Amino acid sequence: MPCHPCCAAVAAIALAFTTAATSAWAASASAGAEATPAQPPRVARVKVMPGGSAETEAERDRRLRRECRGRPNAGACLGYAR
């Protein structure tokens, strides 16, 4: 029993598109591989922020002397308590 003419036409068109797409994909894949060498992925650069605290060394020294009065000579107050 022969196929319906519309089914045969649809099958022929589908086969033509599949063949054209496959040959185009193969051509672009081979051309792309030769034209550009593989490049490593781009790495984002880390921006370095200036200084961890906003106070200078002299300001820190004065603050610790003020805050460590009467405290035990240990921890952050080591060397500043009297």
C-alpha cells in the first residue's frame, strides 16, 4: 500500500532540511576550529581596597591608651594598660 502523496512530500522536505543543516553545521565547526585557537576563559580581576581601617597608626595608639585605662594588660590592651 503506497504512502499518501502529502506524507511523502513532508518526509522529503524534512530530509532536505536535515541534510542541509548537518552539512552547514559540519562546515562551520571545521572552519571555526581552524580559524581561532582555543583561548583560556577570562578571569575577573579583584580590586584591592586601600587599608583595612580608616584610622592612622597614631590615632589607634591614642584610642587604645584612652580605652585601656584601668583594664588588664592583655588582649588588645597589651602594652597600653598601666
